[in-house]
Amino acid sequence: MIEISEVSKAYGAGKARFMALNNVSVSVAQNEFFTLLGPSGCGKTTLLRVIAGFVDPTEGTVTMDGDNLLALPPHRRPVNTVFQNYALFPHLTVRQNIAFGLEMLGKPKTEITDTVEEMMALVQMEGMADRQTSQISGGQQQRVALARALAPKPKVLLLDEPLSALDFKLRKSMQIELKRLQTETGITFIFVTHDQEEALTMSDRIAVMHAGSIRQIGPPREIYDHPAERFVADFIGDTNFLPVKIVTAQGSEAQVELGSGNRVAARLNNAHNGGDVTTLAVRPEHARVVPEADGLMTGRLSNLVYFGTDTHYHVDLDDGIRFVVRVQNNTDMARVAAQGDRIGVTFPAGVGQVLRD
Amino acid sequence: MASDTGFDVKRQYGFSTIAVICFVSLYLPVILLVVYSFNAGSSVAIWEGFSLQWYRSAWANDQVQDATIRSLVIAFWAALISTSVAVLAALATTRVRRFRGYSAVFAAINQPLMVPEIVTAVALLIFFAGIKVQTGYTGLGYLILAHSAFCIPFAYLPIRARLQGMDLTLEQAAADLYASSFQVFRRITLPQLWPGILAGAMLAFVISLDDVVITEFVKSAGQDTLPTYMLGQLRRVVTPEVNAISTVLLALSVTMVIAFFFVTRIRK
């Protein structure tokens, strides 16, 4: 539905030239909760502003249902934005804020009144219509900003880190709320965040961005379980990186040789040949600590960190690499080892992911 | 703040002495002026008892009435015109991408603050004289135009400050919600700009009301404003009537400045 094709945005010229977006292509489907995830300065907000019309790309095209979006000024694009600071109009009441877009579209009065009521109910703000925006809490302002952007029934809703100003509890409940709103309204959401957990819990698909380009696009589970490259693996969740040598590579399967000399099957989603030296990513919760003799790799337990729900075992492997194993704290679990013990680490075939270099 | 660094300017030697000298030299003459406006005698230096006679005589003086009305009319139009121009100038210098020659434009707008007033006055005198000869028009238009011109920077500065302090994402949010550029201005920018506009207009009004130099040069015969009338009076005989008029002007200015203060404090 939204097709972003080879979009680049450069600021400055000559040596000071900075590519905020570098050849970005992505398509977002109807009724999708699509997340742009990345650290600050990665270009995710710039991309959102290109879609909204506040930034003109240096190159590339953006179309919606086949229409060229770039030819339209912001106020003619059928997209609405929820701004990071909400940008509620301070001189208007809650009701007037929500009605603003509808008034600008020239909708009849009765329709505006009905839609505003409907939106107030949708975001659970009934009875607050005549408040000033300064008289409501941050969470409520957030809801008003959402209602205001949803009221004109845009085809696409753009959300620029809308939850970042809320406290932890409120953020959690708004995550669920946002997902509910998206499902109920059937509107395509393009959501910008730097919070990987937010992205994983809400999105249908995630595009991980870094330094102006998209590094990987996929559903949350795929991004988490099968990161394509070191940046993605590192940015999302915790990861152990192991230097490995590819023994055989066939389709999405590879046999890799670990530093310990042992071999294990791993996933592959890019071109590698036998003999390549590369990196294997293993999630801490996918690995287990075992007696030294049963280990795929062996080392010394250097630290035990207790996290309530689970315990992190920090193992200094014999080849000098620090490996973290996350073990859930079941009540019946016997203490495996103590600090300083020799210990083995293992993980099942197929859970390790060979990274693109 | 100051106590954090152990430095407090109030504790420096001579601080209070300098402060007192400053306040006395600023306010003592004004206080004396106000006091002697209530003098019963006809001297501005010898106190002869309390009386409102000079206010009565000023009120009854046709020339004073005439000059007051003229001053107010000129100040009204000058404030209106200069504020309108200032709004456009402020928008053009804050709501555009920074362009080549921005500083030059900024300097040009604020030119009346930098060029000596007497130069402007002479220039306007010569310029308007030419037009008068060509058109034969000798009305208040010249004074209104001249006042409008030098009031522009005074109206411009508070409006620009307000525009710069405004959250730009509000205007983007409005555009995002289908408002055209004009609707954004009308519905979002203007309502928030009002305090700045009011402040600018009041400042322009007071500045116009107060002007002597340019008015003295530009006015035609019989076009005295209150300040030029007073100047004319002082050349002859000084009575507390001038004090009375000055006191009224002072009261008006103070009221405006206080209003200006409250208007600019309106929550952004």
C-alpha cells in the first residue's frame, strides 16, 4: 500500500554531506503494524517525515496505492501523525483539538460532533471534551493526540516515538492499547521507536535501521531469532558472538566449527561458503550450562548474576570469549555450579545464527 | 545561584551607593515634575500649595486638546500600520529557510534603531517636501507614514521573539491535519501570536506618542502633536501646565508598559 523506493536524503554538501537516509526501500501493507526500529540518528524519524511530507527526499519515490505521495504537500496527504511531544494545540480544548482535522476537511458539523464522540470513546477519554489540554495528564494528552490523528480516518497513521514520554507502567498499558486501536480501526500504523521491546510486542513487521539504511525487515520473531547481521543481533536483545568457521553451507543450513573444535548445525540466511570465517550469534536463553564433559564449549564460571526471573551465568570460555547463559529460575532447579568452577556450555543444533559480515 | 559561587554583587563595596545614585538620577526629576504639576503657583520651582488648576487649564486649552487628539490619531494609525508590516516581516524572517542575506534583511528592518533620528528626519523632510509640491497634499498622512516607519522595529522585535519561541511542531501538526498554509496561520499561528502582536502594537503606540524630532521636521503648519506643542510652549514661558500634560502622558505610558508586561507574560 505504501511503497518507499530507493529513498535517500542528504543534508549539507561536500565534506559535510550527511546521508540521513541512504537508498531505503520498503513496502508497508494495508492494515499492518509496521515498526521502524533503530538507535537515535539512524534515520527512522527522517523516513517518517518523508512520508508525512515534512522532509523532501533527495532521491527516490514514495507512493500510496499507486499515487505519488511526494507530489502532494503535507496537508493533502491521507496520512496523520502522532508527534513525539504530542503537539496538541494549547489554545484549543480537547474537543477542538480532535475536531481540527475534520474541520479542515470541511466535514459537516453533525458528522464532526459524532466522530469526536466516537474518538473520545475509542481512546477512553469520555467526559474530558471541554478540558484545556494543559489540564490533563501526560497519558491523557497522549490519548488526545491519538484521537486527533485518528479522527480524519487516515489510511496510514504515523507514530513518532509516541510512548517515550510516558512512565514505565503507562507505557506498558499504552502498548497494548495501541495494538488494540490498530486492530479495531484497521488503519495501517507506521511506528517509530528506539525501544526494541516496544517493537517486538506490538509489530507485525519490524524494519531495523542503522546509519540511514534498513538492515533487516521481518516479523519480530524472525528478527529476534534470526538476525541477519551483527548490528541487528546486538541492538535487539542480548547476544553472544562466537567466531566460527563454516564447514559446509547448504541452503539455510550450515555446519560450523566453534573455537573449541566442536561442530554444530546453525542457521544461515545469506551467502557463505565452506571455509569462510565468520560470526555466530547465540541468544543467552537458547544456551544451557552443563557439566564440563558435556559442553560444546568449556570454560570457567566467572560470575553469577541474579535477575529475579532468571539468572545469568557469565562463562569465560577457553578461547577467551565471555559467553552469557540465561537460565530461568525454576523452584526445583538445583544449583549447577559455583563461581570459579569449570563448566560446559551447550546449545541445540539450529539455534545459532550465522551473521552476514 | 550567585550564592553557589560565593559571589554576590550586592555585597560588593559601593553597590548600594551606585544603585541609589542611579535610581535618584532616573526618578527624582520625574518625581519633581509630577509634584510641581500640582503646584498652586505658576512656578515650576517654588512650591506654593496643592492645586489641580494646571490640569484644569490644560484640559480647557484648545491647543492642548487639538494636539492630544492629533497625537492619538497618529499613534493609532502608526501602531496599526507598523504592527501589520511587522507581523509580515516577522513571519518572513522566522518561518522561512535561512536565506542568503538574512542578516542584511534583519538589519534593514531594524534600520530606524541604528540610523540617527535626525538623519531620518531631514531625509523625510526633503522627501516629503518634494511630494507636497507635486501633489499639493498637506494632511496628516506624512506624519502617519513617518511614524509608521520608525515604529516598525519596535513592533517587530516582540512579535519575532514570540514567533521564535513558538513550537514549530504545532504548525506541522496542523498541516498534517489538512490545514492549508493560510489555515495554519489563521487557526494556529495567529491565535498564539496575539500577545506578541498586542505587545508590539502598544510599544509602537507609545513610541509614536513620544516622538519629537521626526515630527518637528515632518509636520506642516498647525500639525503640532502633544510633544511638539509642549516643546513650543517651553520656548516661551514655563508654567506647571506642561508638568500636568507630562504627568498625564507619563501615566498613559506607564499604563501601557504595565499592560505590555502582562501581555508578554501570557503563557506561551
